[in-house]
Amino acid sequence: MVESLVPASIPVYSPASVDAAVDVVGSISRVIERHRYLSGPELDRFEAAFAEYCGVGYCIGVANGTDALEIALRALNVVPGDRVAVVANAGFYGSTAVRAIGAVPVYVDIDPATLQMSPAALSEVLRLRPTAVIATHLYGLLSDIEAIVAVATEGGVPVIEDCAQAHGARRDGKRAGSFATIGCFSFYPTKNLGAVGDAGGIVTNDPALAARIRRLRQYGWAAKYHVKTAGGRNSRLDEIQAAVLGDRLPHLDAWNAERRSIAARYVAGLAGLPLTCPPSLTEDYVAHLFVIQVEDRDRFREHMAARGVSTDVHYPVPDHHQLAYGPEQHPPLAATERACERVVTLPLFPGLADADIDTVIEAVASALVPARA
């Protein structure tokens, strides 16, 4: 099976390549020398800088991206039994947050061209009266967020942007996280802006929501040992992660530009082959993952591994087919299921060598040219 393939020489992602661009040891040492590991100046610095970068009023650091989604839902008063509209092709992360509250995910089909939430499908799901919508910007491409927000707003439903794969993506001067009521980020090490461990953040322009989120991330405290808000938890972004993120943030736009440049080389080099490439190479795509769609994915991946190229699948099992939960009613999800059968991820990260890019293109072509005949 593909899962047992031996590791190939060109990885899908290289943390060493990204780490080489910044002084990670210096970031960590600064925290250790200060002996302040939580809720200190590095967190304050990063929260202020990231809020400004995203073009919003507030950023609240939390422990990870899934916590960010769960806390955002709680901040919007989602409670057990409520429905939350979410896509089913994004790795179950949104569904995990919904389930953690005891709410119920209601799955929205995707646009087959972009693999993002379909506003038309969302309009149908809103008839089920969800309490919130999670709109994921998948693979680094902004969803049709303006239309999603418009449809949801007409139905009186707030929207959470899941920006875990879209740090810095921009459209018409606005960045991911600034379009909806709340934006949630993961800073997992492989993200476009990554920490050296788990880390997450929540952004918003609403001061009341920001205050509520700050309470929810630390036990529901209004003041130390004074619990004001129900549903609080321990979810803090520590000083080491904040220091690394703050030092890496100034590099993000350049890294994203390099990612898009590599994506453009792939699109040009793969032209004419029987596959589907990402639909955009402009600023609304930060190329977190370069995901193509092919037929006979397992055979394709076996061929790529034999040519020394790693691949991955983001994501093979749609949320409504995960075995942890029993069968439930949901709208037809034909585009979602079709995509999950065909998507495959090629290597892409800042620092990927030109020769390796050429090798990937040649390997894909050699895998697919026979299929074209």
C-alpha cells in the first residue's frame, strides 16, 4: 500500500529549510534568559504585530489551531446540540472543534473547481438553521469568503474563518482572518507561519468578542481566580512559541511569494497533463500545499516514490465517513467525495531547490503521460 512506501529524497515539507532563514535558537534563548515563560512580553509583541498584519483590532494567542476554533465557537455561544456548518474535506479539524462542544457538524459541499465551501450549497444548509459557519481557506487559497459571509449574514449566522492554511492570503487589500466575525489560525510547525510546537491564534475586530475570548482561553477568568465566563479552558500561547512567531512574521510575505513562484513553475511545467492544478496563482493563494487531482492516486503515488519524490494526501477520508461517529443525515456531498478520491500533494516549501522542482515535474509527467495516450 502507499502508506508503507519508503521515505523519498524530496520531502513534501522541510522544516530545516525554513529554520535556516531565521535564528530560532536566538528567539528561544531570549525567553530563557528572561525566565518568563507564559503571558509575557513576547506574547504581547506577537499579538499586536499579528493583529496589525491581518488588519484587525485584536489577536489572542491560544495553544493550537483546534483550540482556536473551539474557543471561537464558544465565544459565539455555540452550545451542545447546536448545528455548525462546515466542509467535510478539510481533515476533520473543524469537526473536532464542533464535536468538542457537543454541537453537530452539518456538512456543506464544495465547489469542484476551488475545493472550497460552495456558497450555493451553504445557502441550502442554512435552512437547517445552524448557529455558526466555519469557512475553511483550504490549501492556502482564500475561499469565496465574501459570498459566504453575505449568504450567512442574510441568514443571521456568524462566520468563523479557518485560516490555518492561509496565513497572509489577500484579496482586494484584505487578508485572511479579516473578512468574517472571527478568524482562527494554527501555527503548527508546517504552516506558512509556523512555531516550533503547537500554537494558535484568534483574530477579530469586535472588542467584546476579544474580551470574551481572552477569558475563555484562561479558565473563564475575569480576574485571577475569579471565573466569569462558562466554558473556559487552559489554552495559552507560551512565550517561546510567541517569540519564534514574532521573529518569523516579518519573513511571511517573502515566503508566501516564494511558495507562489514554485507553484507557478509547477503549473507551467505540468500544463497539458491529465490532472487538475490549483486554480489561482495570485495573492489569494499562499500555496500552503500544492494539491493536484489525478485518477488512480495510489498508482500515481507509487510511481512518484519510485522516482524519489514524496507525496501526501490532504485529505483522503471526508469527515462524514470517519468511523468514530455513526451515520448521520447530511446533504449530498458529491463534489467533496470526488475530491477526496483524487487529491494528492506535491512537495512545496520555501527553499525547495530548482533541481528538485524540475525532478518533481519530470516525475509527474512520466507518471501521467501514458494515461494521456
